[in-house]
Amino acid sequence: MSSTRSHDTTDSPGEIRAAVVDTPGSAPRVGSVVLPPRSPGSTLVAVVAAPLNPLDLVIASGTFHSARHEAPYVPGSEGVGVVLASDRYQPGSWVYAECRASPGTPGSLATQVLVDDEDVLPLPEGIDPVQAAAVGNSGTAAFMPLVEVARLRSGETVLILGATGAVGQLAIQVAHRRGAGRVVGVARDRGALEALSALGADAIVELRAGESAEDLAQRLWAVTGPVDVVLDGVYGTPLEAVLQVCAPRARVVNIGNPAGATAQVPAGLLRGKQLTLSGFAGLHTPLRAKEAALTWLWAHLSRSELRIDVRTFALDDLPSAWRTQAVSPHAKCVVLPQDSGLQQYDVAAEPSQDRSTRP
């Protein structure tokens, strides 16, 4: 994939348009910031597609356990764009980049971003850049825990806890395409759950408000039987119930905790079933360690073997995108910072347009 017009490859980008979070807990505004000159070992990218992730909102809220920014900063943890200047990557080439947004390091929700060379991967030829961006963080959070941490084996029963979000929907598809014998999706939204069968879910279970772990475990068992692999995106009481239906030597990987910061794990259950409990955090995983997962995801996306529903927003519409992401839209919100001139990047999309890939 190549750009259709030449780019200014200056190493001094200067002032750019960007989202800015002024204080912890404040909504982002659209303003301008000044990027420093590019230094050796870094790459300047014109951002074409920047996904919004739950992580971005949690960090901005000031409640995230690993990062809190008191000074204004540009959020955004990943993006796809065109190289403007680099010692390693060809100007005009398409790349995926990860960002560690902070007051001193602007993130990807901007027209341009500076990233370390090690945080850049070339995109495969011909892939849709918006779709490629959309499966980045969410796709690796689905693929790596199932395939690389839990070591999913053919024929096993997989339970996805929090199955209706972008990560959960991709996890259903990953488990199905990696040979799981049975895939069960568990979440709160009945309507969104019912759509999972088209993605490869064999069964669904709806979470009920206020239900005890014991009651939920009984309902789960009637649907799932013994479960070999669990991708847990909610924690709390739902996880306590899921542990009760785990098969001996089941592997459980946690990636989030919207249902609660704690869960009770009885020692007898843990030892008696010889369970393996792990945690996965993409924020603390280098991009090079994600390369195999992204290669698999992008290859299947290019062959229309993965589906991800995408809602796109212009940078000026960021407050709307932020609110949409905050209510768990069951889709991926992607900001298009170059909305006034997308044609120069071969991106046939308009702001607030749905872009979905169907198998």
C-alpha cells in the first residue's frame, strides 16, 4: 500500500491539530500542540486512523492503576498512517504504530505522531487501513491470551466472558478459527449476544444483575459443561461463577475488570482443579511481541475471514466518539484525523460512517 501524493518529510512537524485532555477526569477537547523535531530512532507518521480503546478512557479518567497524568496530554494508544520521515521506514509507506501517551509524548489522536522505530510495524499490502487499525489493540487482546497464553487446543471448550465488546467479538472468531470445539459467549446485552452466532459462537449466556456466583454457575453449567479455556474481560462475581464450571487444568486469562476489582478464588477449587490463572496487559507487552498476532489478524482480515464493526469519526467529532465508547457500543470507534483530505491516503471513508468486514 502506498500513498498517492508526495509528503513533506520535514523532521520538524511543528504545530498539529490534536485531542487534548487537560486534567484527570475531564472530557477531551480538540486543540493544537507542538511536536518536537524528530530525533534518530523515531518515526514521524501522518495519522489516518486512530482507534479509541477503553484503556484510553480509563487513563484519561485518572483512575488507571498504571498511569495518571496531571498535566495536559494528547491521548491515543495506537494508530495507522503514512510515514512522513524516518531513518528505518520508507516515507509514503503505510504503518501501524503504538503510542505511550503522556504529557511529554503525544498520543495518536492527532494529525501527526512521533513514535519510536521499535513501536512501528509495516502494514501488509492492500489492507484497509481503518480495518487494520481497528483490530490492533482489540485483536491482540483476543488472540494472545487465547493462543499464546492459554495455548488453546483443537476441540476444547472456550468461554468468553465479556463477549459483546470489540475484544470479545474478535475472541469468539479467533477461538472458532483456531479450532475450538465449542465457543460460548457470556455478557449482559441480550441483543448483542444473539448476534454472536454469526461470528462463531455455539451458545450464549446472559448475565443478570445481582445474580449470585452460585446461581450463575448453575446456569452456565447447563449450557457449557466443563470449560477448558476462559478469556475473562469482566472479573468480579461473573469470574467466580465461571471458575466453578472450569474443567480440571483449565486455563483462565484475565484482561479487564469492569465487574469489580476483586474476585474470590477458593483455595480448594484452585488446587483441586489445578487451574491456571493468568493476566494479560497489552500496555505492558512490546509491539514486537505482538507481531505474530497482528500478522495472523491482518491476514484473516484481508481474506474477509474476520468481522469487526467500525464507527468512524472526524477529529472534530472526538467528544461524540468519546461518549460513544464510554457506553460500550459493541463496535470499534475509530477517529480519522485526516478527515478533510482522506483521498490523499486512499481511504474511502467519511466521518461517522460504519465500516464492517463480514466473513
